[in-house]
Amino acid sequence: MNKDIPHKNDESSDFDITRSFKKNKRKNNDSGKGILVLALTALIVSFYSSLVGLILGIVVVTKSYRIKNESNNGMGAWVLGILSLIVSIISIVFIIYTNLK
């Protein structure tokens, strides 16, 4: 039985809500590092495949914005995500412009 989740039949008060918050805070620190790796991947991919880079950039910006609001770990990933979005949009506009000529 998981001690972090209170159960209906649990009469004792051994459920510690601060332990649950600390566990979630550790999870956010790990996801901040993972989203930074995804942001670097999105930036590199946006130079080669602008549509995939655009999609990854959107995912990175939304996830890192949430992490940035909960803790200060997502700021670098957020900046790299915005940068990958800009590179992808410029690439898409350039491709459309060259095909119209």
C-alpha cells in the first residue's frame, strides 16, 4: 500500500502532505533537465526540418513555461524553445517565399 495516498479505511494520520509536496518538487527538478534536452533537440531539428522543429518548439515552450512558474528550472529551456520557434518560422517563411518565385 502506498503511504503517500490516503485510503478510505486508513484510520491513522500517517499521511504527510509535506512529504507528498517534496516528492513532487523533486520530480519537477528532473523534468527541468529533461525539457532542456528536448529544447536543445528542438533547436537542432529546426535547422533541418522546420515543421518538426516548430512542433517540438511549441511543446518545449508550453512545458517549460509551466516548469518555470513552479520552479526556476525552466528558464533556459523556455528561451531555447522560443529560439527554435523563431528559427522554424523563418525557415517556413523562406521555403514558402522561394517556392512562390
